[in-house]
Amino acid sequence: MESRCENCIVRQFNSLRAMSKEELKKVSDAKVFKKVKKGEPLFEEGQKLDGVFCVRDGVSKLSKLSTNGKDQVVKLATKGAVIGQRSVIAGEHTNLSAVAVNDMEICFVPKENILNTLQKNPEYAVEVLRHMAHDLKEADDVIVNMSQKTVKQRIAEAFLYLQQNFGVDKEGFLALTLSREDISSVVGTATESCIRIISEFKKKGYLETSGKRIKIADEKGLQELVQGF
Amino acid sequence: MESRCENCIVRQFNSLRAMSKEELKKVSDAKVFKKVKKGEPLFEEGQKLDGVFCVRDGVSKLSKLSTNGKDQVVKLATKGAVIGQRSVIAGEHTNLSAVAVNDMEICFVPKENILNTLQKNPEYAVEVLRHMAHDLKEADDVIVNMSQKTVKQRIAEAFLYLQQNFGVDKEGFLALTLSREDISSVVGTATESCIRIISEFKKKGYLETSGKRIKIADEKGLQELVQGF
DNA sequence: GCTAAAACCTGACAAAAATCATATTCCTTC
DNA sequence: GAAGGAATATGATTTTTGTCAGGTTTTAGC
């Protein structure tokens, strides 16, 4: 296993690529490699973070507890994502909790490395800014979808998103398998409604299932549904 | 009217306060003061912006058109806000359109000023980053509210938000008067539903109205409703 | 102050989604 | 491979919300 940040491919996908060689070296010396098992938390909502997590492998769901007691997944973070950046930069407690959706490999990077580099390396600051700007745009899109689309459309969209971002296995099933309950809290609906709609999609030939694994059978059909036909 | 950025109080509320004197001077020389009448657009969704808008007075709604043809207001920008920062920094077309909710006074600042300063002044970059981090957190909260709260709760919350952020006039009415339709597109609901719920709130003594003007009569009641009682 | 247009309001109905209850299947663990 | 628990599935019902269709009031412009 390659253990130096300088040679880590994952870095290409995130803001760390804008760091200088020396800065990266410091990060690499300070970082702590960690394995997190499926279902285990990286951190809880309201916690103060001492650094950020760079995802080497696996997927984490970032969610927030609503006053009605239900969890809402705000984002899925996968290979290359840097988790906790927002709170570390703002110097605030986290507004989200992070839980591993499958087995993960992550590197913890102390906040000093991040904050120092931000102050000294404008290239890096601007790169982080670009990433954050992108996240903000995505968040705007989610807001519009949540408020203007039906549950059926949002579920269809979720499957297309999963296929696009995590791909499929050899048999064509979605590579990232989420429980129906997780899908519900991504989409923001009751678990029963989610299951019901998945059944409906099966009957209509949009999806095929095998246990909890799901395969998209009619991508175009789903896309049309999202657009509102 | 004070026309130099260096002396503009509005600047205290936004990221421009982290600029140096010389940088600010350049901004001041380059900026263009503008008045925008109620209902007029600052820019449209999908447009490429040549700079950002600093709000001196008035309020603008930032909204996005959904595929179902309805507008969703994502944010209300008021005195001190800098509009268009996200797209200018990401170098992308705007994902939102901006329309004046009441008469506005704004300063247009060319993007070169912003981008140059970002590259040269880390203090400024970090300050912008902090603001963007804050916006991102707010967006997360909106996502959770949209998906987990009822329309009734969201409307109650909207009024509390309006009172908190824009205050009340001498008679106690909300200082920012939005049409029922605008409220609907903030909350993400049908105009009729919005009107119906406002009527209900009146009957229950939470609100009082006079024409389109609205006064919060029972703040605590509204708060409890938002919490889910 | 008059008038037209826009905004607001209300009722009746339909559709969407949540909730509650109860099967059934799947998957782990012994 | 059997037992038990968790996840998935489905039915019945209620609640919430949207839509359509008509009213009334307010507001802006002359």
C-alpha cells in the first residue's frame, strides 16, 4: 500500500492537489491512516473537528438529524472527497454527522496543516474555494429538487445518481448498495413509500432487484420520469 | 451619498472588509453604482457574470427554475450581501437568477478585482471561504427543512426568518413584505396552500394581516409549531 | 376617485404521501 | 440447516398537499 500523500492518486480529485511539495510532505508526515467499518461513525453532528478526513476508499453518508427525529442524508462522500473541510475552515462545530456506508479507508489530516496552507498558499485557497463553490451549487440543486419534485421523481433521480457516481458491478447491479432506509433518507421520504415506489418501478420495468441489490433496467424511462412525463 | 468603498459601512458585513486599502481603492475606482427597481432582474439563470453585486440597499431574491416550471427561491440577499460570488469564483454560468424584491441600490464590481485579490491576498481568500462555508451550512439546513418539515412548519419558519433578518416597522408589521406567491416559492409550495395556511394562522392568532402586510402576533406559538407541537 | 389588473381568498375535489398494521423474505449466527 | 432478527413488502386508512374554478379585495395608474 502506498502511504505517502505525494504519491496518492486520490489526491488528484480534491483540493490537496494544489498544495506544494513541501506542504504535502508535512501533511503526509502528520496524517493518520484509519480503517472504518461499515456502519461506524467518522464523527457525530455537533462535534468539534480537529482536522479533515480524506477518503481513500469506501463511501460515507453525511446526514443531519431533523427535529422530527428522522435523519436526512445531505451528501454521499466517496473516494477523493475531503470531509469536514467546511467546519474546520469556519471554525465551527460540524453541522452533519458522517457514517460509513461500507468499509472505508481514510486519512485524517490535522487542521493546522489545512489552515496554515490556506494562509500561505493562495493557489490552494482558491482551489478549496472552487470546490466549495461547486458544493454550494449542488446544494442549491438539491433544494430545488426537494421542494419541486415528487417523491417518485426524487427516487428515480437517486438511482440515476448512484449509477452515474458509483457505477455498476459485472452483473450490472449498482455498485453502491444502500438499504431502502438509507435511500429514504437520501430522498427525504418514509421508508414504506420508498419501498412501494421501488416495487412500482420493478413492475413498470424501470428496475430489477435481487435481494437488496438493484439494477437499472430502463435508464431512459427513469430519466423521462425525472423530467416529468 | 458616500460613494467610496473605503468608507462604505455595508462592506463591514461582507468579505470585502478583508481587502487592503489599496485593493479597496481599485475596487472603488472600478465599481459601478446602480439602482434597480422592484421586480427588475439583476441577472438571469444561466448568464455569465462579469463581476459581483454588492448590495447597498434593498433585497433580492435568488431563485432557480425547476423542470415543473415553478420558481424556487434559494436565498434572500440583503444589505451587505455579495451576489454572484459563487459563479465568478467557479468561473461558471450562474445557477440562479436574481430579481429585486424592492427598490435596490447595488454596486457592480468587475470580476478582475475579485479574482486578482483572491490570488494575492490570502486574508481575503480565507474570508471569502468563511462566508461560503457559512452559506453551505445554511443550504444544508434548508435541505433538511424542505424534506423533513411540513408546509405548515416551513411557512411558520419563513415568517420567523423574515422577522429575525429584516425586522419590523413602527406598527410591528414585517419590514420586508413579500407577496403570497413569493412566500410560496421560498417555502416550496402552491400559492393556494400558502394563502390557506396564512388564513389558518390568522384564525389561530399566530398572525395578523393588513392587506399584504403581515405581523407576527404569537412568536412563541409559531416557534412551537416549527418544533412540531 | 375610477377602473382595470393583479393579488388575494375560499370551496370542492383529486392526488400524493405518511402512518399503522401485518406479512414475508433475507441474512446472520449459532 | 435452523432460529431469530432485521430488512423488505403490501394493504388499508388518514393526512397532507396540489389543482381547478370561481369569487373578493387591493393596488397601481390614469
